[in-house]
Amino acid sequence: MRRSLPILRRRAAARGLAVALCLLTATPARIRAQDAPVAWTKVTYLSGVMVYLDAGSKDGLREGARLTVIRGDVPVGELIVAYLSSTRASCSRVNPDAAITIGDSVRFVPAKVVTTATASAAPGAARRSSSDGVLRGRLGLRYMLLTPSVGSSLAQPGIDARLDGHRLGGLPISLTVDMRAQRSTYTNSDTNATARPGEQTTRVYQAMVQYTPDGSPLRLSLGRQFALALSSVGMFDGVAVDLDGARFSTGAFAGQEPDPSSYGLSNLTREYGAYVQMHHRPGQTQLWSLTLGGVGAYTSGQIDREFGFARLTYTSRWFSIYATQELDVNRGWKGLEEGSSTTPTSTFVTAQAAITDAVSLYAGVDNRRNVRLYRDYQNPEIVFDDSFRQGEWGGASLSLFGRLRLSGEMRRGSGGTTGPTQSVTASASLTRLTSAQLGVHVRSTTYDGPASAGTLQSVALEGTLFNVLHLQYTGGVRQSTLTTGTAPPRTIWTSADADIGLGRSVYLMLSSYRETSDTDRSLQTYVSISYRF
């Protein structure tokens, strides 16, 4: 569903799902990275694929700048500034899979230095701000209506709530809550009668209390949470203990996996893990970390999976890399099945090098069998990229005049849901053409393989009026010349979106999405209003 609850998509039944994090190069600048002042801000609001920051042009942000999102002194994603006001910025995610949350720190090189204190602040200083002791968050109401050409329709009203509080009551206690509830009603389009009773769903994505004593490296987390240093674990219900030092960190956790369909409490699978990490000192411009750890998962008292892992991250002005490798330890029935004591699994590497301020090269490899993808938005283009995820790729991009970006990519798929494939993609983006921030993005992909072959083209037009109304139109077509798989021969989609910011607290979103294929047709309408406090 589009812009509905995040979707859990499983590629296989095995455990050890990983979240892909793509760390790219830092903000282009005509000064050396070691001489660049560093400033910090926070993520204050999330709306679909957009991320909002509590900083703007007066803080030194500029449109098109690349920003690094930091959590626990570890990079977790990257943003590109899309729209600016004097005190607020909205950004797009470089990698849609990055699990960015409200309260994350954001590091950037300001176009101008506002104050020396701001420029030299460290991530800890960014977290210790005037918002400490205050419970922040958002409340949202939304309504989605899906109307296919035949069959049943779906009406889905919902509510979501997000709460974040740091140093509540002056104590070293933080609170994080992220929950969403919806009611799905299916109606027969011919008889206008309810096909089956409405289904009430409440999902809790985070409900965590954290204790961090002043002046202590200890961080104790209790409740539903994400394992920050153990990305292969994902979400769990339990307790985590972390010790964060200036150069070294270590930690451990114990908990239970939530039910994969309802996200309810479950004691079926228990997980335990520990890690040790070396990383950069706070305030450094070159960000890096090396993490080693091990995880064990046990279902009904039996071994489900035991594995060790290594993760490397590095981000500087000219080069960045994110790499993970997992090694399964085969005991008991797994040793008999695999025929060896260890099995290398789940390799993921992505790297980018900036040759000049205008030219960059990138490459990567991904052989992970299982990936947990949280999607607030899906269309055939996103589904296509997900299905061609496994494999190797390489490409280059060229930036001109601060507004034009051209890129080309070649990808070889190694399996997954599509079998061995080859694809070539060319894309172009032209942004900030007028005072209304008019922009256009174009993509064309040709792919070929034994199970699927064809082309995919898409275009997006966007603009912002009065710094409060963001409009976007997106359209695309996928033409399959060989469809031994599940893709229809031809699929066309269009969408029109309007995001409206009223002051600094109220956000209104309107969206209409239409998808047509040779076998199906659907229209989806979505409206939401959120209040941030």
C-alpha cells in the first residue's frame, strides 16, 4: 500500500534480516575537509520520504548540500537538502532504506560559520540542547482509499503517534515511542456491502526507555528497540547495554523477536548478541567505525541461527565505504546440512569516490538473501529496484552548475527473485530552476535476463511555492518484453502529491496515485494531517 503502514517484505524464511545502509560522500566544498567547520542539527519530523531538520539557511545550510545522519556516534544515513527556509530544511534520503528517526543528530559543513561554538560542537552537544527535559513528538491522522477497477475496495483510516524526550524531569532518562493504528474495511464494489468485518491493527515500532547517567559511558535501553550497532538483528523486545568511549564502544543485548506479521509480543524466538567497536573521536570530520560481533537466535529452544559479523564504515570528503560480512557458525543440524562448520553469508559493500567536486564514481556488491525493508511509499519503480537488489553494480555521476546532475549505472544481477540479469540505467536531475524551486528528474533503464527483460522509464516534476507548499508529479512506465515471472507486460503509474507546512507545527499531505496494467487498474487517494510539538 502506498504511504500506509511500513511494509515488511521477506525474501526468505531464514533469520538474520539486514537493513541496507548506503553511505555516500560528504558535502562537496571548495575547502579541504580537515579545515571545514562542522555544525549539528536534529531530525524533527518525518513525512513519507522527506526528512525535516531544525536548521535552515541562517544556520549555513544550502540547497543540494549532503548531510550525514549520526546516531550514537555512528553514521546511519545521508540526506540531500531539497528545500530551505530561514529556520527549517526538508531533505530527501540518499538511501531510502536508512532507518532515520526523529531526534537523530545531523552533521553538516555550513556554507558560512554562524558561531564558533556551533561550528565546533560534537554530536553529544547536539543532543544536549534546549529541547532537553521537554517531551517532543507528533500526532497524525490519515485516511487512505484504494479503489480497484474490479473486486473489493479498501478504506483505511489511521492514527500515528511519535514521542521523544531527553533528560525528562532533569533526570538522565529518555523516552522513545513510535506507534501506529489503523482500521481496514473491505467493501464489495458491486453490492456496496462489507465483504468482511473491519480489521483493527495496532503496531508498535519503538517503545523504549533509555538511561544514560551524566558523565558515564553507560547507556541502558529497555523495551522495543532497534539494535543500533547490530544492524542484522533489527527490531527486538528486550534489554541492551552499551558503553560508549571516545575511541572504543562495546555492548550486548538479549530479547525476543516480535511476531513478524502483527508486530505483537512473541516468545517463539529469542536472540542474544554482543559487539565491540572502534570509531572516530567526537568532532572529527572523517567518520569511521569498525564493528565486530556475534548473534545467536533460538526458536523453541533449538538453534535457528548463530553468526559472527564485521562492519566497516568510513566517510570523508573524497571517499566513503560501507561494508558488512556475516559468517554463519554451523552447529547441530546446521552443520549436517551445510557440511562445514562455517559458511560466509550476507556480503554487502557500497563505496563512492569523488574524483573532483563534479565527478564521482561508485560501485557495490550485495548477495544478502534476506533484507527487511520498511516502506512508507511504493510504486513499480521501487518494486523493480528491490527485485534487482542482489548483484554487483558500478556507475559514475557528473554535477554541473550546481543544478544539473547526470549519472549512469551498469548492474549485473546474481540471482534473487529475477535470476541472472543485466541492466543499464541513465538518469538526469535538473533542480532549483526558478524561485519556485522547479525541478525535473528523469530515468531510463534497460534490463535483460532469462526470466524478465524490458525497459523502465520515469519522470518527476516538483516545485515549492511560498516555502510552504511542495508539489510533485511523478509518472512512469515499465514495458516487459519477456514475462516468465510475475510482472505484467506493461504497467503505467502516475501520482500527484502536495505537502503543505502551516507554520512550524502543522503539516498537511494530499496524494493521488493511479496504476494501470494489462490485467489490473487501481486508484489510491491519501490525505493526512500531522501536528508536531
